[in-house]
Amino acid sequence: MFKALLFAWMTAVIVLALGLPMVAQPQVWYQFPTIPALEEKARIMFFHVPTAWLSTLAFIMSMVYGIQYLRKKNLEDDIKSAAAAGLGFLFCFLATATGAIWAKFSWGTYWNWDPRQTSIFVLLLIYGAYFALRSAVEVEEKRATLAAVYSIIAAVTMPFFMFIMPRILASLHPEPILNTEGKLHMNTTMLVVFLSSLAGFTGLYYWMWKLQVKANILELNRHS
Amino acid sequence: MTEFLSQNSLYIVLFVVLVVWIGVFAYLNRIDSKIKKWENSSKH
């Protein structure tokens, strides 16, 4: 049921995000307003922003299960933490890749070390080191403890790279949803599709995370 | 190609959707092959 609903939801989001017309002055409910400088490319936000949101959510989840592991010493919490970090890395990479594609057609180059690109790159390195650390330790309990501590430290740095650094330095990145003016540059239809996309991607993330956790618990039980 | 995409930017959005889809599919495929490996090893 959940999977069928998720499939229908995401299909609707993709169709609406790509299909609804974009006009300068929307007259009817099914039209999106044209966002200056972005134009049709503004539709990217329905897919690019959710990937960035999911990486934030996943890194926080990784920290929460890391703390849980340190409190209870249950290896299943370590598995949940690692699965969240893995998905966080995937979505962080996808946010970087989709951002680079947009940059090519807006800035003329895939990569130009803009503060946003630099900060997400550093975040990728930080979480890349998390997996290097995990694979370097063979004893399960020791690996879980080290990874839990690292996931807490890494998650503490995440808001700085995701939210603070790109805002204190001059960036060419379009004004994010959480902007200094506190204004949303969308009409209601656009906002509904955007929030539906965020919800759909979050559901997709939850499904992927549960699958990864199940697979890793099976592996743990086979070895023990 | 770049010029065509600049003039028809909806295709850039399609390309972005494709990248996200490939990423999600590759991840799910990885989990699937992991489970298959254990299924096969538990049969022997």
C-alpha cells in the first residue's frame, strides 16, 4: 500500500512539476509564475532542493542513531545510523550533481567553487571520511562506537556548511527558500507541488532507508 | 547541443530528473544484489 501510494504520489509530482505551464502573470490555478533569471530552469528546484533536504535529514538521523548506539550499545542502532549516513551521502552527491548541471546552463560552467559548491563539497569529504573510518575498523563494537562519535561531530558541522557558510559569503546561487527577506517567490500551486515533492522524496528516502537497514540486519544475524 | 539545451531549458530539468532517478535506482539495485547474494549463499 505504502509503495503504491508513493509511486502514484511521485508520478503526480513529476508530471505536475514538468507539465504545468509557466507564465509571467498566472491567471488560473494550474499556472506557475515565471521566476526572473531562472525561467523554465526554476523547475529544477522540485528535484534539486529535496535531494539537499534529504541529505540534511539523513545526516541528522545518522547522528540521532549514533547517540542511541552510544547510550544502549545495540548494533542495530549502528546499522540504522550507517544506513542514514549512506543515504545522506547519496543525496548530497545528487544535490551536487544536479546543482552542477544547473550551473552549466546558468553560470556557463559545471563547477566554479561558488560558496555553495565549496561547502557541499566539504560536506561530501566529511562523510566520505565517515565511510573510510568504518571500513578501517574490523571489530564491530569498536567500529560502531567510533562511527557513532564521528557521526555526531560530522552532523554538528553540517548546519554550518549547509546553511551558514553559503549565506555569509557572496554567492551566485539563487536565493534559497529560507531567504533573508523571509519571502517565498512562488504562487500557491508552485508551493503545493514543491511541498508535495519534499513529502514524496521523504517517503522515498524512508523506504530506501528501511530496505538498507533490513538488508544489513540480515547480514548481522547471519554473521552472529 | 549546449546551445539547444540553453534554448530549451525544460530538457535540462529532464536531465536533472534523470540523474536523480539513476542515483535512486543504482542504490536500490545495490541493496537488491546484496540480498540476492545472501539468498544464494543460504541455499547452498
